[in-house]
Amino acid sequence: MRLRAVLTRIDDQTSAPGADADAQRLALLGEPADLATYRSFLVRLYGFEAPVEVALQMTSNLNDVIDLRARLHTRLLRSDLAALGIVDVTAIERCTLIPRFPDVLEALGWMYVIERGRMLHSILHRHFQQKLPVLAASAATYLASERSAARRMRELGATFESVVRSDLDVDHVLHATQVAFRAQAQWYAYEQPAQSHVA
């Protein structure tokens, strides 16, 4: 199946939840540009993306079709959080809506949602460089990874081209993306109980 057809179908059929996800992430631009806001933002990202990365690593044969190591970015989040005083990430609440992925196609659907969100990091990175330049210089390695976001999405598209063999496969990936978008929306809308993670 042609790469362009697969990616176009996924983009088109997830446009509504994708737009909602973009709005949730970019809502940060309207919040106070201060240390507490930035730290809370990274904590929320970690709480969702860390369990997704664990599930990706547990998916059989996924690393055979895509370079998984290049997509494990919560190590960058841990580094940024440590720079902000959060050295024990085990205390961070994590999303419990992440399933174990039964196959590569489902894992790739969730990966698409994560990578799509990271495409916005150039906007957020510039925002913090302008508003909080000291923080951006010392605790924005995760946001700075947006420099390779487009390349990673192209590589994900090439992977779809190699593993998606039928319309049923596309539907399987689409179902996974829809589940992932719903879980992500619930997580970002969830009011976490107030707690201190700062060492």
C-alpha cells in the first residue's frame, strides 16, 4: 500500500481528535509563563508518555520494523524535570488508560499520536525561549527534540508503507489512533490532585 495513501487516510480520519489534541497542548501558550506552569506541563507529559513508551517497548517485533530507541524521549523529560527539581519521577502520577499493545499495528497507531503531538514542540519551544530563556536553556531538551520531529514522522510513514497490507490493516491502525487520542484527551483534562514532586 502506498505510504501517502496510508498517512493521508490516518490524518483525514483523525482530524477532529487531532485538532482537539493540538488545542490541549497549545493551551499552555495562554497560561502564565513561569516555572510552576512549565514544570506542571512537563509532569503532565511524563505521566502520559512514560507508560506509552513502556507499552511500546513491550510490543513484540516492533523494534524489527522501526527504530524504537530513537522514539523513546521520556529520558529527555526526566532530564528536564531533574533540572527543575523533580529527581524522583516514580512519584509522578501516570495515566492508567494505556493498554498493552497486542501487535505492531496497534503500537504504531499509538506512536502516531505521540509523534503528532511532538510536531507542535517547535511552537512551545520558541514560546519558552522568549518568555523563560534561562529555563529554556537548561530544561528544554525534550521540547528541543522537535528538530527531528518531521524526520521521525517521515520514518513512521515509511514503516506504515512496509507493514500495512490492506484496508483492514489501515482500519486497525485508525482504531488504535482513536483510542489513543481519547485516552490522551482524558488524561490532559483530568484534574490531578495537588502534590509536590520537588526535591
